[in-house]
Amino acid sequence: MTLSLSAAGLTKIYDGRAVLDGLDFAFQRGKVHAVIGPNGSGKSTLLRLLSLLDPPTRGTVLFLDGEEPAPADISVRRRMAFVFQRPSLFNTTVLKNVEAGLAIRGRPKRERNDVALDALRRVEMEKMADRNGRTLSGGESQRVALARALAVEPEILFLDEPTANLDPHSVRIIGKAIEKLRDGGRTTILLVTHNMFLAQRLADRVVFLFEGRIVEEGEAAAVIERPRDERTWRFLTGELAG
Amino acid sequence: MQEMTSSLVRAFELLLSLDPVLYGIIFLSLQVSGLAVIAAAALGVPAGAGLALVRFPGREAAVSLLNTFMGLPPVVVGLVVYLILSRSGPMGFLGLLYSPTAMVAAQTILAFPIVAALTHAGIASVDPIVKDAIRSLGATTSQAARLVVIEARYAILAAVIAGYGRAAAEVGAVLMVGGNVEGYTRVMTTAIALETSRGDFELALALGIVLLFLSLVVNLALRAVQKRGALVR
Ligand SMILES: Nc1ncnc2c1ncn2[C@@H]1O[C@H](COP(=O)(O)OP(=O)(O)OP(=O)(O)O)[C@@H](O)[C@H]1O
Ligand SMILES: [Mg+2]
């Protein structure tokens, strides 16, 4: 049974300000959730709390393994992966970058190599396996970062604007890789994006975050084409400031 | 000017003739500074890494202290090591004063803060997003520490090379604790100081050339290492 993820009263306070304000939400197992919202609405903060990178000020992140609660520890962290908003590759070869999560899990060298090359093929980066990760372009770098996340076969995958600043070709490759993962149906995906076309194409659900609260949530096409909340509407038409 | 030119010519003749006295001094210098930098690295890299990776009360103060000690005046180090090793000092019974071991000790003390402080700076300046990436891949605390150190490997190597540069160029401390005994504790810097004061420039110049050359090698290595560490798209 794959892991499921929910937030209960999740709150993060920075400098006396609630950046996330008592979020309650259950993400659907195996679905793609597009998290949308203005700059500064708390999307990255939400992903960082859910992925256990940062601790909440109040509230909890809950994991269920089937019906059983799973403790939020290293074993749960090893069932998740994260692609960051900024390039985050290590100063080593592309191949070693993609092998990193597997090495951390103590997987044997041969297997690591095979799995990493397979992950690189999924983002069409296998030809650059021997390049240093830090010499790649922004788009290449994000594709490798996605491969690094895919290599560990996460049950929950966090993608924080993985296609920001990328050209259409890289966006298409990343989109295709996410699509394939979605069709596999075994990975819960949280995709933060400002690209509404991408959100509509990839997401099953859309979560609209505004000022640290979930204002609207629902089926992707419904929220994007026929939002119920006026703020969602104004956000989508570019009239809502953060 | 003429004197300088002829000294220079004879300096090169000395270098080319593989003069045993000259090469004895060069070899001892490499040995003393090499051992000192190995000791400084063995102590300084873990110390710098610990300061960068482990949170404990007084950490900030320790870093400031280390940064201050980067500029330790060699004569002060010489004085302290001298007092410790002198016959009436706490470790006088070892009889190490005026020995190469005493020189290694002095140079280790000089190089240690450099190695430790630069190691600390290198590890502390690893991009936070890289640290996040390591954690997001499921690393335990100790795995994460190891991976961050690996990520900073070029900065750490640069720290060790800088430590060697400091040890090899120094004259005050080794003169005080080594005594500049010919064939025993005379190294390049102390030999240059002595020969110059005697007005005997050819050996001094020959050693100066070697010292400059070594310094060039050290700097080239440093630049190459720093470039590898700073690879950016
Ligand atoms: N470490 C921090 N310290 C202080 N404030 C922070 C910190 N991290 C985030 N914030 C603040 O929290 C708010 C939400 O930030 P967050 O990065 O989650 O927004 P976002 O929705 O991801 O925005 P964007 O679309 O620009 O990426 C912002 O006002 C930001 O300044
Ligand atoms: Mg963000």
C-alpha cells in the first residue's frame, strides 16, 4: 500500500506572520495535485513542511501506510522525493547525482548505475551522464534533478515549480515524465506551478493557496475553468496581487 | 647591479650542479613543512568540519577565535613553542628544542587555524539548497554531514594547500625553535635570512628561486582547485 499524506492544522509562522495558517487537507493517493497561488502565498513553505524539510510551528503532517499511521521519520522521508525551485545538483557527474538517493539507501553499485541511467532516459538526459552537474543549463539541470527524484521511486513526489524559466522543449520533457508517472498511478504528486496549461494538462486536482490558506480545491478542469471563489477567478485572470 | 647579476648566475649554477648543501636544505624544508601540513590537516579538517556541521554553545566564539588565529604572528608562535620546549618548560624533558620536530610543531600551530578556518568557511558556504537536496534524498544526519563535506572537497583541499603555503613561507618561528643549525635544522627561509645577513647572496638567491617556484606551484594548485570547486553553469 502506498503512503498517503495529509495536513492537520498546519501552521508556519515567520517573523510573527502566519505564512501557513492552520491548513487541513488530505491529498489523494496516487493523484497529481497542482498547487497554485500568488507569489508569497506559501506554496514552497507548504511543500517544505509536508516533505519534512522544515518543522511546522503548529499542527502536524500525517502519513498513513494503508490504514496504519506511519511515524514521520527517516523511513517516511525515504519514500518521498523533492525537486526544488532552484538548481540543486551536486558538484559531481550527472550520473552520480542521480545515483545519490540510491547510494544513501545503500543500494549496490551495479543496480544504482542501471536505475540511474533508466531515470536519465526518462528525462532524455542519458547522453550527458558524464557531464558535471554544475555545468548544465537551467533546463538540463532541472531534468537531472527530476531524474534524481524519480530514481528513488518515491511514493510522494514534491515538485516546486520544476519548469520555471525552462524553454518549451524542457517543459515538454518534464511534462511527459510527470504524465507517465501519473498514469502509473502509484505516486502522489504535489506540483507547484504558475503554468496553468501545465496544471490543467497534468493535474487531477487543483489546490488554490492564498495568504496561507486553501481558498479553493477541486477537480483540475473545474477549478481552472469554472472557479467558485472570486479570489481564484481574479488570480487566474491576473488581477489578484499576492 | 653587477653583483646581483653575477650572484644570480652563480645561484643558477648551484641549482644546476645539484649542490648537496643546497638540496639538503630544500629537502629538509619540504619534509618539515610537509609533515606540518599533514598534522595541520589531520587536526584542522575535522575541527573545521565539526564547527560547520555541529551546533553547540560557543560555536560562534570558536569560529571568531580561529579566524583571529589565522593571522598569528610567527614569532609569537616561536616564542610559545620555545617556552614550552625549553629545558625549564613543561615539555622540556623531551629535549626537542632545536630539532626538526620542534619546527614541525611550530609550523603545525601556524597552519592549523588556516586549515580549520578555511575548511569551516568552505563547508558553511555549501549552497543551502544542496543541503536541502541531500536531506530530501533521505540522508541520515551523519550521511548528510559526510555528503556536505564531500561537496566542499575542493574548498577543503584549497584550505590544506593554503596551510602549506603559510608553513613553508614562514621564518620567525622555525628560526627560534629550530636554531638554524646547519645540516640539521636549517631550512630555506632560515638559510636565506642567514646568508643575506652575511652578505653571501648566491645561496640565498638560489633558495629564493626555489621558494618562489614552490610558491608558484602552490598558487597554481590553489587556483586549479578553487576553479573546480566553483564550477557554475
Ligand atoms: N525562511 C523564511 N524566513 C522568513 N520568511 C520566509 C521564509 N521562507 C518563506 N518566508 C516568507 O513566507 C512567505 C511565503 O513564502 P513561500 O516561499 O512559501 O511562497 P511561494 O508561494 O512559494 O511564492 P513563489 O511563488 O514566489 O515561489 C513569503 O512572504 C516569504 O517571504
Ligand atoms: Mg515558491
